Amino acid sequence: MSVQQSTPISPQIPAQRNPQRNIRRILPPADARLRARAAAATVWYLRLLAVLNIAAVVSLPFREEVHEHNAGEFFTPYLATAGLVSAALALFLAVVMRRRKRAAWVFNLLMAGPLFGLYALALTHAAYREHLFNWLSALLTGLFVAALLLGRREFDAIGDRSNPRLALAVGVGGILISGTLGTLLVDATNKLSGASLADKIAYTLLRGISVGPLADRIDAVDAPRWVDVIINILIAATFLLVLYACFRAPRGQALLAEDDEHRLRALLDRHGARDSLGYFALRRDKAVIFSPSGKAAIAYRVVGGVSLASGDPIGDPEAWPGAIDAWLAQARRHAWTPAVMGASEEAGTIYARHGLDALELGDEAIVDLSDFTLEGRAMRVVRQAHNRVRRAGYTVRMRRHEDIPDDEMAVLVERADHWRDGTTERGFSMALGRLGDPCDGRCVMLECRDAEGEPRALLSFVPWGEHGLSLDLMRRDRDCENGLMEFMVVELLLRAEELDVRRVSLNFAMFRSVFERGSRLGAGPVLRLWRSTLTFFSRWWQIESLYRANAKYRPVWEPRFLLFAKSSDIPRIGLASARAEGFLTPPALPSFARRKRTACPELTSSPQSAAP
């Protein structure tokens, strides 16, 4: 299966119970299609104006033509001013209008509506009516306003309540900074003498609006062309920041509440064996949305305007469509980009029916303990590593977290923090992000001690149903014996019956098929190039090494998928995933792991049911 193309997923789940709902989704009513086309037309108009404004800035004859029309008895369509500010405004508005933000619709209507009225009034005078270009400008502006009105119901995405205050602060601060810098440039490069401070400030502000003849009315100032362009760029950047503050999506700060966690745990008790990543939905930097019946839920986190879910929905598969509908509706309402990291093929089939596309990310290594053995030539390397470490005097102790005394757990947590590579606790889709929490008593801890009894490494696994474990944490002393992790994993696989465990999920191997197929005889040039590229990047990120480390246990490989609505969103989703997993860490974000909880949901009284 190629990782360069979207992967079709074969249906495995029965169709939804309401087929008419699917028909309406595929064939919307005529008025709905008209609204959607009108909304799309406003986006394309803004994109076209952004291109024309940029072309006018670059092309001197085109720019002079636009300025002549604006200065004489002509007028140009909405947002056609041949300036960088107008180009930036049109481009930004095209982006937020494409996300169907209500605030952007209001802004365009308040700007273009009165302008069209002014154009209509001007055409009643003979001086303006005789110019054909004025009729064309009025027509284009009027069509844009009409498209806004026709598509008004499509723009229903809300913004953050703090946006107006933030936009005001950004606007005031940005104008002060850019205006001060521009005034200093004008003062240093002015070719004329006698200009007052007010003249320089006025020239700077007018040049921020346009590099055309607008600022030429300040007779005491004559700055070089490059200064005009720099001032225009500074003001345009400030304007973009103000627009971003006005139209940014809500930040999605809601975290997992105790009641939500209790309901999730009840769903996991019933259906936790379906997905090895299900327990990671209990991360407390995630939020959760339930299906109308309460029998299914999706855990997600909003990062950079991306509503990032992980793994499969929790709960009854029959209720998954309801949870997915609620999650997608919420994402649309807040202008978030929906995405799912690490979904199984079964869940990917359901998501695909709701309009999401799939891309294979890699494979999860699952070891069925009934088939695992150290015998045979294929296991020779693992067997030798296991025997070598055991002869060196290392031993492994396995316990449930709830069986570890508090003082011992505190020591293990301290060692795990000390052995961690860096200060950031990484993980989102396949890591719990906390160790030693009293709510996670069913997790399994493996402690490895050397011949002197000193802890040298540990592994922690979360429950996967009643008879499974899923790897959560791997930490070791870097000065310990080579092959210590292999020794611990083999010890778990050989002694898992002590904990009544029948299957174990190990690390996730990204792009496993590329490494496996790219090394085979007859691999094509594209596949070999893709494998070489991943091998190169494996010097900094453990891509190939994770695959090799998992493959030595002869696991069953289960594919995992990235699900997305539009291919153009993949770069944004990738950036959000890197932030969520801890590879890109904004310094201002607090650590969710330090949030205190009053009590564990499993210990509270009168628990609520997960489903009504």
C-alpha cells in the first residue's frame, strides 16, 4: 500500500440505519447547493482580488492604471486598490471565508455593502455613468454582495470571545510599532526639509494604505520608493495580525472533566478490547464529545485550529456515526480542521463515510502470546540478547500499579523523569502522559534491576481490555547494558500469563511498508527513493529503528491511518500533530500533567452510567 496516495478503505461496518440521511448528504437540496456555490464564489472573488493587487504592486503600468482609476472619475471593484494591504486583506479574508467564519462574513458585508450603495449612487451622475469601467466595477461589487447574502447561512463558524479585546491590543501595539519604525525611516531618508513630525506621521500612515499617489499630498515629504514599500509591508503585517486576532478560531481549552473520565472508563470497561489505543483517550489534555445516545465518544484536542482526535472512537461501533457527526459538527461550528491520528481500518471505514479521506501512516506491532516463542533461527538475535543480559545479573519484576507502594512508585517516577530524553513529556495518540496516577491502578509496571539491585530501566503498559496490554512508557539508564529493553520485553512476553495477558501492543512503526518493500528485490525507483529519504531522516528521528526494534519479535502488523477532510490541510495537521506529540513545544504552554485532580473517578461515589 503506497504511503504517497490516499488509501481506499474497504467497508466493514453495516450502513447507517437512516439511509435518507446519507442521500441528503450526497444530494443536497437545490437551495443548499445554491448557497454553497454562492459562498464559494465569495472565496474565489477574494482570491482573484488578492492576485490582482499583488500583480499591481509588482507591475508599474498596471499599478498606475489602477491608481488613475481611483483618483479620477472612475472607481474600482471592492478591494482593488493596488496595495499590499489590500492584497493581504483579500488573501486573509479568502482563507477565513473558506472556513465559513461568521465574523468574516459580517466584515465583508459591512465593507462591500455600503461601497456598492455608494457606487450605485455615483452612477446616477452623468460624470460617472458614461464610463463603462464604472459599470463593471459596480457590477462585480454588487455580485459579491449578492453572493454574500445568498450564502449567509453557510457562514456559521464562531470565533473566540476574547478576539475583540485581543484585536484591539494587537492593533494599537502594531500601529505604534510599525508607525514608529516607518516615521523614523521617513525622517532619515526625506529628501526635503521643513517637514514637521505630524507631516511624517501622516505620510507614514498614508503610505501604509497604498504605495500610490495617496501620500503624495504631503508636500513636505519625499521619501525613496523602497521606504514606501517597507512602510506598506509593515502596516500590511500589522493589519494581518489584527485580522488573525479578530477571526481566530476558539482555542478549545476544555479538558477532560472528572464526569467525562468516569463515562469514558465505563465505555472502556465494555468495549476497551476493540482498540489498543482506547485507554489513551483518558489523557487529561484531551476533551471528549459523546454521541447522542452516550454509547460512543471521541477524544480530541484542539491544537493550532486543528481538532485532532486519536485512535478509534470509544464505545459501541453502532454508535460511532453519532459521535463522529457530533465531532464534525463541532469542528465546523468553531472553524476547526478535523483530523484523526492512528485510526484503525475499521474506524477509518466509518470516518470515510462521513467525508474524510485516509492516508496510511504505518503499522502497529501486536504480539499474540499464544504464538510467541524464542525458538528458531528467526529469533536468534533476540534470544542471544536476552541470555546475555540475564547472565549479567539483571532481573525484571512485574506488578500492577495498584500493587506498588506509594514510596516505591515515587522512586520509579523520579527515575523515569531523570532518564527522560529532554524536559518535555512527549506523546499524544499512543502515550498516557502521566505515571503513578492513582486512577491508573490496572496499568502494568516492569522494573529492571541490575546485579546490585539498582533500578536501571522501566516499562509501563496500559490496559487493553481484560487480557491485553499496550505500551505506554519506555525509560532506561543510558549507562546500562546494551539490549536491556529487548530483555524486558521478552520477559513480559514469556511471563505474561502471570497477569492473565494474551496480547501485547508494542511501538508504532511509521511507514513500515516502505522500509519492508523498499528493500526487496524488484522495488521500483520511486519506492527506493522514498525509502532512502526516510532512512536519511532516521538519523534524527527514530523512524527505521522503531520498525527494526518491533520486527524482531515477529509481530502481527496492524495498519493505522491518518484521516483528514482535505489534502491541503495535511501540512497544517502535521504541524498540529508535532505540537501535540511534544516534538514542537511552545514555551508558554503549561504542562497538563501537573494539573491536580480532586479524586479519581473510580473512587468517587454514585458513578453515572456511560449511556442513558
